Amino acid sequence: MKEARAIIKEQVSAGNFLQEDRRILDALGYYLATAPLATTDVPGFDQSAMDGYAIRMAERGVALKVTQENYAGVLSPGELSPGEAVRIFTGAPIPYGADTVVVQEKVVRVEDYIRAEDPGLTRGRNIRVKGESIKKGQLLLAKGTRLTAAKIGLLASAGVDLVRVYKKPRVSLIVTGSELQIPGRPLVGSQLYDANSYQLMAALKTDGVDFVFLKRVKDDREAILEALKQALIDADLIILTGGVSVGEYDYVVQVLEQLGVERCFYKICQKPGKPLLFGKTASKFLFGLPGNPAAAFGCYQLYVRQAIRGLCGASDIFEQPPLAHLQEAFEKPAGNTYFLKGYFNNDWVEILKEQQSYKLSSLARANCLIELPSEASVIKKGELVGIHFLSQEYV
């Protein structure tokens, strides 16, 4: 497993990353290809941090005449003469000559005159100084940062409207299996409903992939060959399910060799998901996933979505998994890393029932995959184990 991840990281990081300029509102979820700089100071002028009165600190004990009112968006800050005060609101510019804002709760006002009654008042109190938050030309976000709503807000506050980002990969999804039927249509003979295309399309959507081409093919060598030929033209990343084992009708490995796809690795010491395949051409990448739906989804979560993050510009695509206490003891043969469907809650993780790779009922209840290391045979109750959280629900 570690070797597989290292190979994926090495190959993906050497990929040809395409870039594009996007308006920040259209860049949510994208990774920055360059580091944006602030176009202005934030704030762009000295402004009030509170509702109150702008005064000269030297006149805080004197009755001051209120001569004007400053609010957020006022065109001119005006000027404060000796013996005067300005009624001011949060975000409004500080008038020239003022050096302090006294909050309205600490002021006694009689008609047009006020007197500050705040013994703790100091010069500069309640004023946000120009450039206090961000200086013009300051680095806002590092290259490789994934843009979230908060980070887009930061860019907007500094006047940045256009950013250069890494383009997201175009993905082709090929689902093989002569027995598969589309949900909503009647089953005939030994047909099964196709779960893989639906769950993987949903996972890709959850992970923010914009372009997905879906192709369903039967277990026929020529059909798989033609589907892969087209996918290698259309897509940057091909995800294929089924046909990667060693059965009589498993043609994928042979077809990939025929097409000149370099096999980076094939089969890994884990359960489920042993017949995982990862390959590449000069500029394309391909994952061959098991046909069993739970195994396919697990491999997607553990490997494919991390590769997609790498192709989108993320740097550290395989992070150390967080740890949780195992709720009950578990025994397994040594030699394979196990990934079990689990439910994490309050630092403890439960191994769900129905772990078979073709059963989706437990996967639907799971919020993580529990990693049990290959060398372990007995994992005790309360022992710390790694967990891999599943993709968050699409909202």
C-alpha cells in the first residue's frame, strides 16, 4: 500500500499541469497556480472600529461640539478642529486631526455637545489603522492553496478578482460488466443493477470534478478496446471498474498492454481491493478498480481521489491518517492491509457488520475506512488505528 501511494504521488507530481485564469467566484475548490498579491491596503484608510465619537485624545475631558457625522461609505472623512467631535460609526473614515474614538456608551451628550467619560481611554483606541490587516503588495495565499469560501473572501477584500489556477482533469469513467443493468429498467436473467457508475459519478461530483464522460461496456475485448481508445483521447484521467482480475472474461490488462499504457503497478497487498491497477501514457493516467462496488468505492477513496487532488495542483496528496480507538477487538491473517468500513464517533471507531466487498448497506452507513496494518494479526479493543474519512456529502 505504501509503495502504491509513493508511485502515484511520484507520477502525478510529474504530470503536465495546465493552468487557466478564473474569476474568484468561479474558482471555488481550485488550487492556486500562482501566489496572489493584495492590490490595496486593508483597511484602505484609518477607520473606526466602533460606533462612537472621534476626538483628540488631548481634549477627552473637555466639552466638545459635534460638528459632523461620518458613516461607512462617506466620500470625505472631513477635518476635526480643536474643540470639536465627530459622530462616527463602525467602518467610517477617521476625520483628519482625530486620533481616538470613544465608544458611545462612554459619552454624555447634551444637545450638540459631548464629554468623554472613559477613564481607561488611550490614544488610538478603537481605530483600525490603514493597512493594519493587509498591506498593498502583500502575499495573500501560497501557490498550491485550495480556494475555499473564506479564502475567496480574503482575496475579494484585498481587491483580487482574477486568479491563476490549475485546471481540473477531464475524467472518463468506464464501467465494464455484461451483467449490469441501469436502475429503473427491469432485470433480465442474471442481471444486476449498476451501482459503480452511480456511486463513482457522485464521488467525482463531491470532489469537484467538472468533466466526466461515462461509458458502460460489456465484457467484450473489442468493446473495451474501443472505449479505452476514445477515453485516452477525451480525458486526462480514466477510471475503469471491473475486468482487472484474472478471469476468463477479464480483458482490461491485456487491452491496456495492446494500447501501450505503461503499468505502474498492478495488485497490492490489501483487502478488499487487491486487483487495483495504476497506469499511464505520456500525458494520461488510468486506474483499474475492482468490479465489486464496495471495493471499487474504497479504492477510489484511498487512491483515486488523492490522485485527482494531485492533478488539480495539491502538493501533499497522501496525508497521515488520523487515529481512533478501536471499539472492539479484531483478528485477521498477517500479510495484507485491511480496510474495513467503519463509523467514527468521539475518538472511537466501530467496525460495521457486513464487510464483504459486494455489500453496500454497511458502506452507506460508514463515515470512514479503518486501516489495519499488514503485519498485525490481532488488534485489541481500544488500540489506536488509522482511519480514512470518506468524502463529505455533496451540498
